[in-house]
Amino acid sequence: MDSEAWWKQFKGKETPSTVHLDDSFFKMVPKGSKVLDFACGWGRMAFKLQEKGYDVVGFDINEDAVENARKASKKFNQIHKNRVSFDVANARDLPYTEGSFDACLIQAFMTALVDPEHREMVLNEASRVLKEDGILYLADFGQSWDNSLYRDRYLKDFSLTGEMGTFIVTEDGNPESPEIFRAHHYTRKELMELIEPRFAVEMFKETVFTTYHGNKTTGFVVIARKIDFLGMESF
């Protein structure tokens, strides 16, 4: 089962969400900004941002999760001045017009992109839908070579995945169990090489994240600003 098919199997609020938003987001993105939440699931982060004073559009390929989020939004849009809405969409081909958003939130999503071409497509789309001077907030899992669990999996699965840091995920976390999808943990260099052609990095922070199976791993939080086609900052 590939990562998209695996993600679509979750119902309602079952979609896993373990990574919390770093406080740096609120320092860099002014309240009232329009935020696009990539792979929003049932809307956990979108509703939090709405409560904090942001207008949010969330999207996901999981139709059931989006439907659940839409139902909840009816209540929250009555409570809060700021608005939230949800769409079914694919991050590689977004249905939004160019320059529609002040900020893009891509959190614990890039790990599911084991095809390098898809990573490029997603960040191209993020850049396209951002306004000039728009902010990219990206947080994802980093390679944890000091953790024997991950080190062994990186090395063992390399012959099958063909990319160091891409490994096989099983339902119960046991490496001997059947594969359900593959995930990728990034190096700092990998993320920088993906981000820098499109954005000027303003913050790169290393931290610790908890995975779907409860494991601790290196985490990276990046805040970057959209740059124009000439490679100069847009302001």
C-alpha cells in the first residue's frame, strides 16, 4: 500500500497528527493572515490557527477527514470571526490561484513524499500559491543516526528503497511485519536544497518530534520567505 492509499483509509478524526506547531510561526506570520494548511487531516491545526486569529484553508486527499473537518467548521465559523474552510485536493496540483495565500503550512507531510519529483512539485505549488513576500513554514522528520532503531532501518531498507533515509513502515512498527508504505527522513542538506531555489530561509531549527508509532526522532522546523523569479527576495 502506498502512502496516499494508506492515508485515505483513516476515518474522521483517526488521521494521525503528532507534530505540534512551533511558536516561531506566530512570531513570523501576523494574525489575520490567510494560511494554507497542507494535508490538514480532520483540521486539528486549522482550527487552532482559526482560534488564534488566522483565516485558514485546509486541504487533504482523505475525503472522509475533509468531510469531518467541514462539519466541524460550521460550528467554529459561528464562534470565531476568522474563517476556516476545507477542500479535497492533491498537494502536487493545487486548485488555488497564484498568490492566494500569505503563508503555507507544510507539517509532517514531506516525509510521505518518497518520490523526489513529488517533493519538487509540492514546493513549486507552495511557491505558486503564495503571495509576494509569503511565508513557508515547513516542519518534518530528520534522519536520526544516533537512534539505533532508525539507523538500522535506514541501512537495512536502502537496498529496497534506493534512497538513504527512506524506510519501510509497518502497521505495528515491527520491521519484520508486512509493509504498508514508505517514509523518508531528511538531512538538513536535503531540505535546504529543496527549499532554497524557491525561498529565502530565515530560520532553521533542530528539535525532537514524536512519530505515529510513538518513537522520538530528530525534527526540523524551517521558516522561509518566497523569492521572486530573479532569485531576489520579493520585498
